[in-house]
Amino acid sequence: MTQRMKSIVMAGLVLAASIFTTQQLSAQSAIGTVATLTGYVLDAATLLPVESNYAVYDDAGKKVGQSRRASAGDGFLVTGLQPGSTYSIRVEDPRYFKQEFVVSIPKSNKYAEISKDIIVRKLEAGRKILVSPSPFDLRKTDIKEGAEDDLRDLAKTLAMNPSVKLEVICYPDEELSTSKAASVSEERGKMLKAFLEKAGINGSRITVRTVQTTDPINPPPLKKGAKGKRYTGSVYLQVAGV
């Protein structure tokens, strides 16, 4: 093959490669950049992966594709999400509280994989839900400053589960006389119930159980904790009916 022929062949190969690359870029542009969301559904009590049914909705409330099922072994995977958009993962499984988790996909012109685990709570009578962090300060019965956001999230979950009835159980921070302990327990329970009612939860769904001792499951420490870490009595919501 002459030098001239070699040059012609080489030029043809370069042109073909250029056309192929341009076609690839055009195809990618037509399809658009997408993101993939992966993660596990974790049991709130054990933090172990569990199986759960869920669905994905866009920021307009439109369901994205069909309902899906996360497995304990492989978790969940959602593809085709648009960068710069916001989506909601809704737990839609009768074994668990209905919950919603918001995920924002960052703007990008490159494919991205985003990881997010979600925590679910079993929906069964007698199940206790620990309200953490505590909405009360040491020896106080008013809702502490800064607890409102967490409690509003709790109220949102309760609103998504309108048939669930709850019992509020608030333990005192320290060993007290039975009458004083009961007073602290009752006042805290009433304050928490009032907050949830103000947040839109029907008060008929919530009762307050008064206790006269510290939490037998998570009692006050025998020794004083590190500076800035003060024990406060446990606060639970117990499922009274579903």
C-alpha cells in the first residue's frame, strides 16, 4: 500500500470515529442525564435491612413507575431520576407505618448514583416508639426550644396513618416520690399531646398514660454523665390500636 493510500485510509478512520462519537453524544443528549438512587430499608428497632413495599413520587405528586419492593439482601434501586429534581419515597406496606422520605437529586450533566437508607417502624399494637431526641429539658415539662421540627416530622407521619391510636408515656428524669413522678409524667404527656393536636392530629387518637417511676428499660445512669450530656426521662408513643 502506497503512502498516499495509507493517508486516505487513516483519514477515513478518523472521520468514522468522529461521526461515531458525535452520534453517541447526540444520543446521550436526546436521552438526557439521569441519576440512580440506591439504599436499604432499615428496621428502626434493630437497624437491620428488611423487606418493604414502597413507591416513588415526583415533586408534583405523580407516581414514578410502578410500586416496588425492597429486599433485605439487595435493598432498593430506582433509576431514571432527573438531576435537579426532588422525589419522595413513600413506604406503602401494611406491616409498617406509612412514611415519606424526601430526596433531592443534585444538578449535574453527568450520571450519578446516590445512596440513602430509610428507617421504618413496625405497625402493630403494643409497639413502642422512642421519641428521640427527647422533646424535654432536664426537670422541665414544657416542649424545649429546638424540638419543634422533629415533632412536626412525627406529626406528619401520624397524619399519614389516620387509623392509628397512640398512648403517650413520659418518664421522669430522676427518682421522685410517686406523686411528684406522676405529676411530671402527666404534665409532659399533656404538653406533647397538645403539640401534636396543634400540628393537626385529632386528640381522640391520643391518650396520656401516667407513670410513677423512672424508665425500667432505660433508667437514669448511676454516675453523672460527661459535661453537656444530661439524662432526661424516656418519652414513648405506644401503639394502642391500628
